[in-house]
Amino acid sequence: MTTDARAITDAMTTSRLVLVALFLTTACRPAAAGPRAVAVPPAVAATVQLTRIASGLSKPVALTYVPGDASGRLVVVEQTGTVRVIRDAAVDPKARPLLDLSTEISKSAGSRGSEQGLLGIAFHPRFAENGRFFVNFTDRKGETHVREFFVPTSRTALENAVAENRGDVWVIDQPYSNHNGGHLAFGPDGLLYVGLGDGGSGGDPQNNGQNPAAKLGKMWALGVDGPAGAEPTARMVALGLRNPWRYAFDRATGDLWIADVGQNKFEEVHVLPAAAVTAAAPTNFGWNDMEGLNCFRAPTCDQRKLTPPVVEYDHDDGCSITGGYVYRGTRVPALVGRYLYADFCTAMIRSLAWNGPGKDVSDVWDWRAALDPEERLANLSSFGEDAAGELYLLSLNGDVYRFDPR
């Protein structure tokens, strides 16, 4: 090769490298957050209200229904270690809790700012037949436990029986006290979905989010219907999560919605379409290479194998997202098909409409002024759903609200 030819070849190689670098830089510049939230249209706002149905609870963090139970009972998880039954829109303070783990959970549970304690519950889809349910909690050492319990399924037993401990399904070491995840949900496939945070501290110092060999920073699907005492099967559904604080399946489509708490700048919402939920290869949501739609660890990053959130919001609007549900009830027609979420710090409540993979979301509506004009809501810790698909909102201050027609 002549000197001139070598120089031309070197120049072409350099040009290719520059083009690649420019592509990666362009792909990873801070992206637009998508449609900005606007106030819910007045005509829509006039049809919806929040009704407080329970109060006086001890730091409620999860609410669900009992499959196969026609009585309308709801079950609420208190971070301080107990599971209580709500019936006829009331909690009997003298009634024995369905479950009491107050002596086993982390000592910090219930203290201001703690992310530890009793955090989640999921009833087996065939609970009416088998009496099985599962909880997620952190113990005195800070480790995460997914544990199975059993109760008789008769109408009176749920309020009076002491749940029988069937043992741990999973135990996961937590290197720090924060980012424990904690939610549990059964999917349409009958598997138990367990969302785990990255292990805590800040910035994911152990790189758990992007390490496929680590359990932390992932969404897992566990098969819990094997022989008694057998290890559950476990399939990684997604990686690159920082702290999934509430996720839910759309009961009409099977899509999985995940709200992931951000670091210093952005909160985000992911949607995993039903086909991707059951795919053999896990979806990578990007943490800690990315925070929301933006590179995190470096000014530029390669996004080509990452799945971005469908929406993000910055810390001018809030600081810790609380994920909700796609509303599939009948009492509030204005909410049907819309995903609702909130922020723990600012008590904002928003909804959006998802238009499918690869398409922008629309109608990102802010409901705070309409639902809480006197700004009394605070510390919104979770949403809940009943058997009919009606939607509930929990405050860590001890209240449970239901979305109702006005």
C-alpha cells in the first residue's frame, strides 16, 4: 500500500469513528420528556373525586383484594409489620390482623424516611381453593424475604385466623437499607412477579442494574406452584431498574407497567407489552447507564439496546414516583384505559394514555388541583385495585381513598 493510499484509508477509518461517536453522542443527549403534563380538562375533572374510605392505619403501603371473595373485602399492608382487612369501608381496630410480622421486620420500619419493613402482598390467583398468599419484607438484618403464608379460606376465617408460615420462597441480601423494591404481583401467566431495587446507596455502586448475574435491579417471574419445598423457577423479565416502586398488569391487555424511582433528576414510567413480558430475553431499561431518557454515568451512552420509559418527569414536579394502575373499573368512565401515577414528595396525581409500542403517550393530565384543591394530600405511598378494577390511593399518613364519580 502506498503512503497516499494508507493516508486515505486512515482518514476514512477516522471518519467512521467520528461518525460513530457523533451517533452515540446524538443518541444520548438529554432527550425530550415527551408531552408535558397539563391540567385535566375541566369537563373531565368535574366527573371524578376522591372519597376517603379508611383512616388511622399505620403507614399503609399496599392494598389489594382477595381473589374469589365476593364480600368486597380489601387487604391493606402496613409498613410497620401488619396486614389488615378493610370491610364495608372500615378497619376494625380491635380485630386481629391477618398477619403480624412486627417483631421480624427491620427495626427502622415506620421511622421517617425508612424504605424498609413490610412492603408488599400478593394473593395466589386460586386463593379461594388453596389459601396461599405471599408477602415481601425486610428483616432485622435488612435482607429481603419473599415468604409464603396460608390461611383457611372460609368467609369468617380471614378476619380471625392467624396466617400459617409456609417458609421463604426467596431471600435476597440487601447491601444498603434503601431501594428494596418490595412489591409483589401475580401476572396473567400465574407467575409471581418480584421487582427488586438496585441494592441502595446512590448511583448503583455495585452496578447491579446492568449486571445480569445479580438478582438486584431486576424484575423476576417466579414459578411458585412446584412441589412443596422446591426452589421456585425464576426468569429474568427485565434488568436496569433502580427502585421499582409499584408495578401492575393491565387486566385488559396483560401489559406490565413499572414506575421506577429516579436518582437526582428524573422519575420514569415503563411499559412492557404483554409479548415482551413472556419473551425469553429480558428487556433492559437502562439504569445505571441512564436515568429516565438521559445518560447518567457519562455525558454520552449507547442506548441502542435499551428500552426508554414512555414518560419521565423531572424534580421540579416531584422526587419519588409512586406507580399505579391502568383503570379498568366502571364507576369512573373518564379514567377507563388511562394509567395513573403519583409522586410521594409533592402529592401530584397524573394520568396518561398509552398508544402502543413506539408511539408517544398522550393526554398527560395533572389531577392535583381537581382532586385535592385544598392540597391536603401528602405522602402518597401506593395505589390499589379491587376485584372490579376500581382504584384506590394510599397515604403513608394512614388514609385510604377511592376514585369515585362526582
